[in-house]
Amino acid sequence: AGGGAYWVDSQQKRYVPVKGDHVIGIVTAKAGDMFKLDVGGSEPASLSYLAFEGATKRNRPNVQVGDLIYGQFLVANKDMEPEMVCIDSSGKSSGMGIIGQDGFLFKVSLGLIRKLLAPKCEIIQELSQLYPFELVLGMNGRIWVKAKTVQQTLIIVNILEASEYMTAEQRKQALAKLSGN
Amino acid sequence: FMQRGLDSQTKKQLEEEEKKIISEEHWYLDVPDLKEKESCIIEERSFLPCEDLVYGRMSFKGFNPEIEKLMIQMNSKCKKEEVEVDDKMEADVSDEEMARRYETLVGTIGKKFLRKRDQRVLKDDDEDGEDDEDQNSKTIPTKKAKKMFLKPQD
């Protein structure tokens, strides 16, 4: 990866759908066989009910308005409405699909998401030492966190949001206070 | 245009005229063709391959075991090359031990397939039976005699 590849890294908050990106979408409408998902782009993405693992016409996935979905873009260009699926090219869900109940969804800038998704990210490693929790990062700037208690969840949310502007030392201080408690 | 009574000659003339017109048009088409070149630049809009980003779904300290399995699976796709190199080092038995085992193995399995007569010889050799050699020499020819074909006496 990166062999002869050049890219421009800039800070932005507004997401533009890109094919192959994994994002968190919120179901806004159910139109017959298609769901409309809000992904934070210029228009809502469409998702077919057959695009889930093991879905058939008789075996429909249980998706309600307001559910959170983790999927990837099948089609995403400036001329067409973006289309999402929750299975990969081999037909397996591999972690995509409806995100469970509870948890907390919040929005961050795209630059932070890329920092968090970098291999061997310090922030993630330090947080993972604190308490057990589950984390879903969408390339559209949305993060979903779930921990055992509401307090723990909110602590993780605050650290992730603040780590955009905190230096590494400030972060380690904050985490040391927390693990001391 | 498609008249029945057209002679073959007039037909040919018409065809030639058509070809001329077409080939004249072709002149114009040739020039744009030369200017078209395949660009060696591929545009990629996603950040994923650029910075080698990991999979977006994670779980820590056993919160969601299925996702933890998935994490290992997804991240091992990137690290497959490293694992292949390590395989040589991680063999349970070292090469030297294998060689030693093979030496003894060949001997023991080879013994299994010897005939009984030869097995006895081997045994006696191992036991350092110098005294028994005479006995052996007696027993061996008798065995030999037994095993050879006895002609039926008329």
C-alpha cells in the first residue's frame, strides 16, 4: 500500500460518499423494499433489504426507522444516489449490518477518524486498557460506543471527542486520573 | 435508391463513391485518435488504501467476542506475509531432532520387516553372545534345511 500513491490530507467535517468506505448510517425511511439511510452526505443513501447476509424475500431483516446500520458503499459517485450494502463481495456480513441496542452515537471530524483508524493507534490502545467496550468507527465521521455502564460510555465519548485537540501528554494525564478512580 | 434495374457497373460506381465519402470522413477521425493516450494516473477517492487503515468495528476486553474474532481475522489479512516467514521458526521439532529421530526410526522399522531368521541374528549381535555363536551356527543351517524345498523321494 502506498507504493507510488500520492494523497492530499486535509481537515474536513463534511463527508462525501466514496465507494468501498464503511460508514454508519441512520435509517430515516422505509420505502417498500428499500431503506433510506442518512450518512451525512448531500443525499440519503439507499439500502436494499436483500443486501444483508442470509436475507431472502421471505426472510427479511428486522430494520426499523431510527436503527443504526454499519455498511459499505456499493455505488458512490457524484451523478447517482449512493447505494449501500451490508455484505462484502463474497456474500459474508463480516461485521456489517444492524448495530445493536444501547450505545452512543456522536460525530467527529474526518481527520480524527483517520487518526483513530491508523494501525497501532495510541488513543485506541490506551482506551482499551481502561474498561471493556465496543467501538464502531464510520468513515463519515460517526462513532458509536457501547460500554457496560452509561458513565463509562460517556467517559469514552468525551475522551475521543477531546483527543482531537489534546496533546498526547494531556490525554495520558486524563487517562491516569480515570484509571486511578 | 434501391432500384431493381441497377446494372452491376452502376452499382460498383455507387459503392466506390460511398467509400470515397467515408474515407474522406475517416481522415477527420484519424487525427483525434493520435491525440488520445492512455493516462497512467489512476484516481482513487478513498483513503483506505493510502494509509492502510484498520477495520472500523472493534471490541476490547471481551465485550463482544464475535467482533474480537473478526478483528483478528481482518487484521491478519494484512499481516499474512509476516506469518509465513515465522512458520519456519515455529516448527515444533527442530531440524536436528528430526534427523536423530529418523536415524533410529529407520532402524526400528527396518527390523520389523526382516524375516524371523534375520531378526534372531540381529538380536544375538546386540546381546554380545559370543558363546552362542556356535549354537547359532547349528541352528541356522538347520533352519535353512527346513526352509529349502525337499524333493519328494520316489
